[in-house]
Amino acid sequence: MLNIVHDNPPNLNVWTYTKIYLHSFCPRYNEQLPKFLHLIDNLSFHSSADGLDNFIYPVMMAEPYIFARSLIANYNPRGGFWSYVSDSVIKGLREKRGWIIIDIFSEPISQYDFDCVLESLSESTTFPNDRILINITSPYLAAVNEKVLNYPSFQEISCLYQTLRPGLYKSRGICSCNPYRLKKASYPHKRFLLLNNYIDFPSAYIFAKYARKYPDSFLDSSCKVNKSKDKSPNFLLLPEAIFATDLNIVMEAYDDNEMIDYPFVTEKTYRNIKYKKPFIIMGQHHILASLHKQGYKTFHPLIDESYDTIKDTKLRSLAVLREIVRLRQMTDDEWYRLIENCKPILEHNHNNLRRRIKQTSAWLEGLKDL
């Protein structure tokens, strides 16, 4: 049994939100939790740490750019991290009975802010900063400190969940992000899927224009390039769009490495692992290397992935596009062999995700003895 202290219901611990969001609400426990706790079968919830031999105090950090300041000035009585934590939890941490796990899950944190957070948490004379663990999406950042971990959370495992019945979400005030989800969808088979609903960087336009040029090969949602005033005709529904296509061209976030200087992989990539679909990523420099660090495989040499080593975003975009052109020009027989040869990699990735989730459960159980 894992004891979870939730001392601020129905809101989150520490940093609260005005609404309950789909990515935090766990229907199994009727609670808001980090995603890595959604899959655990034996959680027990408490409003206080008093009387508990062991406990976890989970904290969700969806907007690190904002909330990093609270961690950096964690001792500040007005807005510092510890000003939000109950006395019973602080007492339990000082007595080595529990851990705080901060899940930085939705957006990336800058390297500078991250370094400042680690520096501020290194001092434990006033508050029990030594009992804080950080779970983060980047294996690169997790490698720098023994209390920073890279277990799967929202970005990596949210694709495993099926949509609940809409009435339950509505009754709980949960914000569902896709207003078209209730529609039924059927799409013609295409080789490529290009989910490009929110074009906000130059390389996305390059791929959108190419897809529009070859509509027989692409199932495409680039509504802005198509000059559509209404997103709904171009808003592709999942998983139907994935089932109708063979290979996903993933337009990842932060592709230019200007806002953050490490690869940031989102659910746009990880959803292909659930559905066992090959993919090419138009993302940051070394984004494929980041997946490899987590035990996933990608598709070289079946797909030329040398683009991952190209630092310049424009040149990397052109290299990805050249490979898409090559793939589009394959004969049907060549294409069929490519997809068949990808299947062992797809099975490995699916199993690797399951393995990482299993490791997460073992880690959480092991915290009782530390």
C-alpha cells in the first residue's frame, strides 16, 4: 500500500489550478495525481501525514517557467514552496517518513532555471529539501543529480488512456481539449500522417505545403496553410487518423532549440508507441538520441535518421523533408517491405514502455525503505 497525502482537496497539492484538467484527474481514485500514480493499484489517501509510517506527497508542476521561482525561493514565507506545504507533511519529512515528488510534466524547464532549482534545494538546514525528488521528462537533466529521475509521466504514458464518458468529465468540471472528440471519423488510407493543427514555427509550413502538393500520399491537418477559417474540416481525430495511415510525420514542439537547450519529447511522439506506428520526427537536435537514452529504438537504417545530428534547424528540416520525398517515391512493394521491417522495432518500443512503467511501480514501492 502506498500512502498518498493530499492536504488540499479538491485542488492539487501546492500549486493549484482553477479547473480540473484531464491530464491530472484519475478516475480510478477520483483524485488529481501525477500520471505515474494513475497506474498504481494500491494507493491509500490521507489529508495529513500524522501517524503514517511512510507517505508520498505528490506535486504537479505543469508550468515550470512560473513555478520554478517558488522552488528557487522555497524558504520564502510568501509564495515559496514550503509556504504551501502543511506542517504535518514537513514534520513527517524531517522524521524521514516520507518523500515529496515534484512531477515536471507538461512543459519544459530551462536549463538555467533547473540549475537554480537544484542549487536552492541543496540546503536542508531550515526545511527538509533533502526529501524532495524531481521527476522530469528529460533523461539528460535526470543524469545530473541522484534525486532527479526520468520515470514516465504525462507526456509518455497519457496515450495509454481511453477517453471516459463525456458526462463524467462534464459533471466534474474537467476541461477536455478536443471539442470534436464526439464526432465519428473515417479517413481514406494514406501513407503519411501529418498532424499540424497548430502551426507556430517556420518548418511546419514547409511540411504542410509539401503535404498539400501530394494529397494522395498525406492525411494532413494543416488548416492554416489550407486557409481554412474553421479548424473542424481539417482537425484529424485520433486514433482514427493513425489507423488510416502507415507512418507518422511528427511535428514536435520547440524544434529550434532556442527556448530550451535539450530535446523535449511530447505525447506527439509517444502516441506512436501505443499504436505501433513508425515515425519521423521534425524536432530538436538529438531528439532521437533522447529516446534512445530511455531504451526506445528508432528506424535507422530503414529510415535515414542522420537528420538527428544536424544542429541547424533549417538544414535539419530540409534533411527530414528529403527523406520523406524518398519514402514517398517508393513503389508499393518497397513501401510494404519497409513497414513490415519496422514491426520488430515497434514491438520493442511498446514493450519498453511497459517495462518503464513497471520500473516506476518498483521505484515508488522502494521509497518506503529510504
